[in-house]
Amino acid sequence: MSDSNSDSNSEPSFFTKHEFAIRRLHSLTGIVPLGLYMCVHLTTNASLLGSVEIFQRAVFLIHSPGPLLPLIEWGGIFLPLLFHAGLGIWIAKTGRSNSSQYQFTSNKRYTWQRWTGFIALVYLFLHVMHLHGGIHAEGWMNAIYKVGFGQFSPYNAGSSLVDAMNLGYGIIWPAIYLVGVLACVYHFINGLWTAGITWGLWISPQAQARATKVCVALGVVLTVISLAAWAGAVFPSKDDVAKMRAIEDRMYEAGVVSGTVLENEHKRDLRGRAAAEESVDASDGEQASTGTTEPAS
Amino acid sequence: MIALDPAANRPQFINVRVKRQDGPGQEPYWQLFKIDYEPELNVISVLQRIAALSKTSDGKKVTPVVWDCGCLEEVCGACTMQINGRVRQSCSALVDQLLKDNADEIVLEPMSKFPVLRDLMVDRRRLFKALEKVKAWVPVDSYYNMGPGERQLRATQEQNYPLSQCMSCGCCVDACPQYNKIELERKKDETEEEFKKREEKAWDKAFVGPHAISQAMLFNNHPTGKSIAGERLDALTAPGGIQACGNAQNCVAVCPKEIPLTTSIARAGRATTIHTIKKWFEK
């Protein structure tokens, strides 16, 4: 029975057997939760252009689950993202792009979808490390903070964000974020359009043309929002940061008193503040020595 | 057209660059041929001139270029090849049009996704095996007269007719970035049958291609053909099924019959979605 032998040898793997369902899950996770999350995330960040208060209030709301937040982050964002990215790399490897031979717009979109996927993966890793830190163990966070990662302090959201963007001469991170965010927006919008084919939502060429219009409009709106989010984090100056921090501190203290903000000193920007105060102290000290008679303490 | 325009400068010669290959698995190489210009040639007649000449542009005597053709009116698909980098039928590729786009030369290559047998002739069996996989037929094997078939609505007819024009030429799969070439070599200790089995297994696991998806939709929309609609959808969700589609939409762009393949794929996407969910709850 050599036939049955060779059959049992090449028994399809779990992945091969369930490839259809797994790839549908890949398509789904790209939209919910990942795409939807990205829309909420970018809109929240764009609110920093409105005022420090609006942004900080949104971050307080996001952090209101307190100890449950890591569970939400990992279950709703990081794990779906890792799944989507891992399978995405595999999918990209199953194809051979030929958009230089067949220069149709949709074929170029196919190739860009793969490239923006790779860019998004690298960018999101950097982004999570740069601001979030990944795992919120104190030793880890302190260690990576020293090399410029894990910079975000949710209870000083605006100020720590602006400070973090200013690392690296204030040009490297803004450049990375601009490219990365736009790649993510393209990947999401184009993925949304192709998901309509995958799931059979828009079938006729007319329906597909309408879907294209809707997706382009959505893409334009999302691009504007993402540029607003980017500008809100990149443009404030050093002086603005101090003002922002004062507002955030006032909101934190008032929030703790009123019970709307969970008390948590780890989520405040104590490290950044210490550094800022040191430099302020130093300049104050200089002024003191040259100007007033106050004794230096 | 250059041919009908007496004022236009007619070229004296036509340069034809052909990608040749002496046999399966061998290294391809290029040869340049130079034939006298004649008005209103198609690529088939160019290949006939080259065969008659059997001489490269530098005068070297060579074996005639091998190609495949059948109907000569773009309904059989046998003469499909890459002409100036684009997959199409050579019978309907008019030389005067080609020279308008590129006056210097015409470049002929075999299809890129099928094993080359020789020169421009390829082995397209995998293409037809995919049609078997999705059962692209109407099941009417019966001893008994089943009576007249169900009447088809005009709307259904109009939906089906374009899909029925598919001639299985393979342009769609040749341009598809998700459809990769499978070329196996027979092992020394393998019988012909064992090799064929191994080959079919490899094809079965790989992407079926847009043509098969479209044909599955055609027969699922047929009053008698739809009796095995579920089996076709099972085939489309099996390994190598519709999930391998990457939505590059080259298929619909290169299809010589202008079959709405993206529409078929989207229809199959919806049908497989519903079919899979139904099956999951009925298990």
C-alpha cells in the first residue's frame, strides 16, 4: 500500500486544512479590531490640536479600566496585530509581484499593500517600543527609558508625547511617524476595499466603483486626521511642554480628588519631570547667583 | 494603422526576438529573427515566416520555432503566449498594431506560469485540472429522461453568458501574482503514473486560478448545475481555493474575452462566506 503511505506522509497540516477560515480571520482582524482601533487612536491623538485638556481627558477615559487595561491591550490589539502581521508576511511570500510587467493601478495597489504592510510592521514595533514600552514591568520600563524607549506617560499624555517626539534632534521620530502612519492608513483603506471582494460585499463593477469612491473619501478623511495627530505631537515647543504638563498635573490631582481618575503615580511623567526640573533648577540657580541674594540651597 | 496609411513610413523588416527553450527543464535562450515586412500580419503568420526561414538575423541556420495554435480566431486559447511582455493570443495580435507601440521589435515569450515543452509551447494541463477540481460542468449523467430543464430568467442568462465565453486560455493565471509556476521533474525511480499523481497533488494544493472560480460561479448559477453548488464551494474553500486570491485584479485586466472575473471572485467570496458559516452551524 504505497499509496496510503505516501498519503499519510503528506497529510495536510492544520494550517493547510483551515487556510480558508484562517485567512478570513486575517481579513477580519485587519478591520476589527485593528483598523477600527487605528481610527479611534488617530482621532484621539488629533484631539491634541484642540486642546491639552480634551486629549488628556480622552487618555484618562482610555485608562479608566485600570488594571484591566493590559488585558484589553493584549487581547484586543497586540495579539490580533501579531496574528495579522505574521500571517500577512506568509501571504506576501505566497505571491510574486509583477507590477513592473503589468502596470495596472490595481496591480500596483496589490504590491503597495504588501510593502505598506512591511513598513507598518516595522513602524508599529518601533512605535510601541518608543512610547508604550510593550511590557509594563518596572525594571524593563526603566531600562528601555534610558535608551529612548517607553517614553509615554499616560497621565502626562500630551507633554510626554511631545518630549518623546523631540528625541533624536526632533527630526528622526517625526519622519518615522509620518511615513509609518501614512503606510498604515493606506494599508487599512486598501485592505478595506479588497476585503469587500474577499467577503463578497461589493460584487458588480458598479458596486466596486462606488466602494472605491467611499474608500477614497474615507482615506482622505483618515489621512487628514493622521496628519493632525502627527502635527499635534510634533509642532509644540519646549515652552508648550511645560504649560501642558501644568495642565495635566492639575487635571490629575483634581481627577484623583473627584474620583474620576485612578490614582497611579507610575502613569505620571516623573522621570521627564525630574529632568525638566533639574534643568530649570540649574538655570534658576544661575539667575540666583547673578541676581538675587537668596541663598542657594 | 500603418498598413492602410500610404503616407506612413513602412518598415522594411520586422525584428522578432524569441525566447527559445529546447526542452522541458532546459535553459531558455534568446534568438533574433528578421523577416520582410508585409502588411496585415498577425503573430501566427510571423511565426510561419520564421519557420520557413529557420535562420536567425545573423544568418545562423536554426530549428524552426515551435508554437501551438488551433482555431486562429481567438476562441481556443491554444496560441496564448507573452507578446511584448503581455500575455495574449498570438492569432489576434496584429503586427501593425504591435509595431505602432514598439517599432523596433516584437518580443515573443512562452507563458510564464506553465512548464515549457519547447520554445513557445507550454503544458497547460494544470489549467484544466482546476476545472475538474471545481466540477465545472452540469451533472446530467443519468439513465432516465429528466424532462425539460428549469427556465432561466433573462437576468440570469445575461449574467451567465459572459462567463460562458471563457476559452481556458490561461491569460488570467499567467498575469496573476498569486498563481505560481509548478514544474516538477520525474524522479528516476518513479513510474509515469506515480509522477502524474504527484503532479496532480501539487496542482491540487496550489491556487486554482480565476478561470476556475469564474466557471464554478457559472455552473452554480445554472438551473441544473446548481444541484452540486455545495461541492463546488467546498472545492473553493479547500487548500488552493479562493482564499489564495490577492485581489491584484490582473485577471480581469488581461482577459481577452473581457469576462468580469473580479465580479466572479467577489460572488464566490460571498457564496463561500455564507456556505462556510452555514456548514459550521449545521455540523
